[in-house]
Amino acid sequence: MKSARLHAALVGLPFWGPAIVGLLLAAGCGGSSSGGLPGGSTTLAQVTRGQYLVTSHGCTDCHNGGKDDPSDPQWLAGYTSSRPTAQFQIGPFTTYAANITPDTNTGLGNFTDRQIYNALKYGLDPMFTPDVVITSTTPGQGNFPSTPHYLAPPMPWPSFRHLSDDDLWSIVAYIHHGIKAVSNQVPASQGPPDFWASTYNPNAIGPATIPPYPSGNEQFQP
């Protein structure tokens, strides 16, 4: 992601699972006020908003080889041998940008909207995280897994989690309901035994909720 390049220099197991798009319940239990999802159908307005967010927040830097072109037949299909920028060396581990298209065999097609939302909001790998409403960021509380499997660096979910719920659900709507499925098997990403838990702690990535402005080293000077 354009911002992700700077981060990597959160996209993640490159986005989800083997590769693989976590962000706080700033709007109660994570529902959307945009009229589509969760638990229902998406809207065209939501999908088009999602396209804007995906193409303006750097998702294509990793998941489409840096190419912002929805006409690409491999659009958002993640790592391929022709996309070297979709492979990352994180210490001793190699990670790959995931196929985030709705393909049922190689992409996100077998995950629910909520699982994808939880990946964006909380950085939780949907392959190991059930379809539940999460109300806490503390492991073992409020349906947050006691032993979380996080998405691998450089997936920038620590930044994505601060987007509004409407924006997060719009991203879900676009990648899950607004693009064509592409069959592309991405290699499994490597990672540490704690599934990146020690990497993603508040001391390293900051608090789950940004404090109100001004805070700490902020100061308004008109």
C-alpha cells in the first residue's frame, strides 16, 4: 500500500492468511451506518467508496504489484512470480501479499464479511479467527482470541484500524462483493511461533484508540 511501502521500508501475512486487508469498535459493536453490511447486502455506493479507499490507501502496492488498474486480469490477486514487490523479507521470515479477491479456493471467498472486517480492524488472520463480533482488544476478552494469530508484516492494519467503521465495511464490500474472483495460489507466509503477537503490542504500534486532539506532543498553532 502506498502508506504500506513506508511501513515496510502492515501489508501482511501480506493481507490475509497465507499471504492477507482490523480496526477498533469505534462505532459500538462494529456495525455500519452506510446501509449495507454486516449481515445484509452491500450497496453500490459502499462498493465505490471501497474502490476509492483501496486505490488511495496503497493496497495495490502489495496486492497488485503497485499497479492501480482495476482492468488488470490479476486485480488484487496478490503475489505472483511477476510481482517481486509482493514478497517481503521480515527478519528471518518470508511473507507474501495475499490474494484478496473473492476466489473460494485461493482468495477470501470462504471467509465471511465479519472475518475480513476483523482482519482489517484487529489484524486477525481470518483463517484462524471465527466469525464473531469482537468487543475488546485484550486477548481472551470480548471474543478477542486468547492466542491471536495476527497478519504478518508488512500488512498495515495498525493504521487501518483507525479508519471509521463505514470505511472499513466499504473496503470489505469492495474486495468481497465488488471485484471478480481470481484463481491465484499464493505461497504460505512464514512467521514466528507467537504469530506476530510480540510484534503487535501497544508499545510497538500505539494504542488501539487514538486519544482526542490535542494530546501529548500535539499543539494547535493557527
